[in-house]
Amino acid sequence: MNLHSLYYFNELAKDLNMTRTAERLFISQQTLSNHILRLEEYYGIKLFTRNHKMSLTDAGVYLRDFTANLLQQDKRIRDIFFDLKIQERGFLRFGASSLRASNCLPKLLPHFSEKFPNVEIELINENSDALQKKIIQGELDLALCVLNDEPPTLQTELLLQDQIYLCISEKLLDKYYYKNKEELKQKSLSGVHLENFSELPYFVMSIANRLGTVISKCFEEAGYSPKVYLRAKYVALSAMVCSNALAACFMTQMDLISSLSNIAEDVNIFPLLYKNEPLYHNLYLVRHKKCYFPKYVQYFSSLLHDYFQSASAIDMSHIYLEHPDQF
């Protein structure tokens, strides 16, 4: 038995598809098959059934659980040894949604690579629930997540209280609220209640998106179902929809900062209220409590912390759309 064979077994146990796993690992199917046969010969028991669809045997399930823990401990001890030998090499596995990764990594990576040029980074783009599971299973070192609760095996650090805003084009206000537009705008500068904008069409997120779930509560509080112009899982189209006066949309502070150059100058940005309080989409840095973190992971964490600290300091009431590069 060797760790290479256990690693290949663990990866095949995730996919349960010989072709897919071999392609993902850039090895031949024959090589992968040989490693599995070697393990089955070593343990004297079948690990997979190979009928119409591949599946784990009972023995395979036990070995999968054992292997996941063993590989995690192997990575931990290798990270410790790398630090002890003062080698600035390693492998960093980072998880974030595509939008969050595209927001922060362009700022972080030049600094990180300057200090640790020999560290390989693997980026995993998933939603918060999937990323938390990967952290718990030892498949990620760090992740940016929105949390509903905090599993006891996870260590979390609040990086950003990501405030939520309602964005409405001036043209849209002219169309639906021409007579009392200025009064509504003045009332909404310090915070907006959705009952005041029930006539507008909206771009809303599906409840599969946690932000969508939060906003649906605001509509419930307002006592109406929105007129939906567009429904989607992610906010990527928000700036375009809003800037073209197609619908009102909801964006967090981070969304606004990253989309600033694409937002029309006539878009009004109002803080969203729920139960008369500002709404936040809190973002956390998540890691496993029992994992050892080498110096390069600690440095990457500090860069994330600095980036989001700078983002949280931006006063959204003083956005200057004509100078987006300031962010």
C-alpha cells in the first residue's frame, strides 16, 4: 500500500467514473485501474462494484473515510516539514464563488506570488454550502463563505459586513414615480423600505442564492410579491439590467465596488432595510480547526483580511462613478 494508490482511490470514490477521474488527474485509465487493483490485492477485498454503474462496496466506504483523514494528515505533516526546512514551496487550496474570487484575487495574487513564487494555488469555485463541506472534508485550506451556522470543526473570521443596497435607475423612477420621485429619493437616502417601491419591476435572485433568500424576506415584510423582470441565481447581470433601466436590482457593497465602471451615472444606490435595520450579507474566512497552516497560508489569510478591511472602509454614500479606479 502507498499514498499514491490511496490518493487515486479517494479521487475515484468522489466521481465513481473511471474515465472522468483519469481525465481530471491527467493519467491513463489503465494507470488508475492498476492502482485500484493494487489496493484490492493488498487488502484482499473488492472496493468497487463494476456493474452498470460503478459504486463503492462496504469495504470501499470504510476505506474512503479512512483515506480522506489519512491524506489530510499527510498534507498537514508535509506542511509542517516544509516550514521546518524553511522551504517556500507548497500547495494552497482556496475556495470562493466566481464573483468573490474575481473581486479579490487580482489584488492579492501579485503580492502573494512576489513572496511565495513557488506555491501552487488551486481555486475551487462553489457556493458557500459546498465550500464548507470541502473544508470539513479536508479538501480545501481556506474559503470565503456566507454562513447560516458555524459547524464545530470550523474556525471562522468575519471579513466583511457586506451591506445590501437597492439600485434604481433615474429613468425607472421617472417612469413609475414621476410625481413624487424626489420625495421618495429623499426618504430612501438613509434606508429604503420596499413597500415604497412596489410598482417597480425587479431583477431578483432565486432562493438557491442566499442573498435571494434574504431579499425575499424584505418583500414578505413589504407585503407584496415583486414584478419580476428577470430571475437568476447570480448577480452578474445586475449592473447591466439596472443601468439600462430594465429593472431595479439588489447589490452588495462588494458587488457595487467590482461593477462600478459598468454602472450608469444616473443609478441611485439606497441602503436596504429590514425591520428598520440595514441588511448585511456577512462574509467569513473559513478554515478547519485541526489543520496546520504553513506560513504561505497564513500570509494569504492576512492578504484577504487586509483587502476586505479596505473594502469595508469605503463609504458607499460618497461613490464617484466617474472615478471607479479609486477602488
